[in-house]
Amino acid sequence: MVIVRDDHRFEATVDEQYGEWVAKLQEFVTGRHLPTLHLLRAFATRQDAIDALVRKWRVLFPDEPPLVWHEPPAIPSRSRTERPRRRL
């Protein structure tokens, strides 16, 4: 999930790696070469990882509404989006 605040871009991800769920929150700022890592931690369940992201967001931005996790949109399979090739 990508969240934009002024010239800051936050990327929040939850990925499964080696049987654990990894929560990661990075901040990218225009003009900086490296991102700021706010959270990188492994959890036993996916929901625990999402809850950690929500808690970290509340710590970073206490005056804003809580972060609401959104699932990434489904990517259509390539076979449906490919155009048939023209015969020469």
C-alpha cells in the first residue's frame, strides 16, 4: 500500500517469507537517496503484521485517523490481456 503525504511517500507491505509474515514500513522523501525504514519485523500471523503497521502509523501520526489496511488489487492474468498476434 502506498500513502502520499506532501513530498513524503510511505510504502507499507506485508509479505510471507519462509513461513513468517513480514511487516515493512518505509518512507521515501524527495531529494533523499535512501528511504527511512520505520518498521521491519516478522510475525507468526498475517493479522499480527497488519496490526503492527497500524500501531506504527499511529505512533508516527497521532493526530490523523488510524491506518486502514487495503488489500492490493488483483492483477489479471496475462492471457486475458494479451492481444492476438497478427499473421504476416
